[in-house]
Amino acid sequence: MNKSVLAIIIIVIVAVAGAGIYYYSSYGSLEVYVTTGNSDPIYITISSIMLHSENGQWITVSNTTKTVLLSSNLSFLASSTIPAGNYTEVRLVITSATATIGGINISVKVPSGIIKIPIIAGGLKVSGGSTSKLEIIVGPHLVSSGNGKYILSPVITARQFS
């Protein structure tokens, strides 16, 4: 084999390996879960999950629409590969919510359809090549607006867990 061909092959292998190492150290995996302490069933439909990084950028975790039952068990929302860094806020786009009150399902309004959630305890730290887990803790608060209508005005925080 010609020495120049061998040199080109070695350069390509080194470049591919370098790109793989860069990607591995620059991105981490994220798993997002939701839980609540509420005993009344509340279903929420989420169409987008985004994270706000310390450097001011919004990172999209998921644009897949998913309906989840808020319960005391952890419910999986989404997973994604995102840039390594520290994240301080989660944004959920809620397209609908339904609560069961007295055995009757009631459509619940979510003001603006967007819920902004602070990530407590120093934020979410995503390290390159590792998996981080984020738990969104919903303290649902239903407010009657009259005529049998309700508004979901939750107290929500998020935290990293292992």
C-alpha cells in the first residue's frame, strides 16, 4: 500500500476519533420525569419541554405531544441528548388539562398554556458522556373560576435526582 494512502487513512481515523471524543465530552443524556402528591387524578398534555441554560439559551428537550397522569409515582416525560452545562429553568407548553373532581372529568384552563419552572438546589448539571435525571414536582392547585370552570394554578419546582 502506498505511504500517502496509509497516511490519509490514519488522518481520517484520527479525525473521526477526535470528533467522537468531542461529541461524547460535549453532550450528555437527560431523562425528564413528573410527579405530584395530589390524590385527585389530573391529566396534562404537554407539547413541548425546554430548558434554559445559564448562558441564556433555550434548549428543546422534546416537541412530542404526550399526555400524563399526575400521580405520586414518577411518570416518564422525555429523554434527549443535550449540550453539557448548567440549566436553571424548565418550560412546559401545556395544550390541555383535565381533572377528576367528585368523579366527574372537568376540562381545566392553564393560563397562557406555558408553565415556567425553576430548577432548585443549584440547577440541573449535565456532564458530557453521562446521564442526568430531572424530576418535575407538581403541587396542583385548582381554582374555581365559577360556572363549574377551573384554572390550574400549580406550584411547581424541579430538581436533579439520581
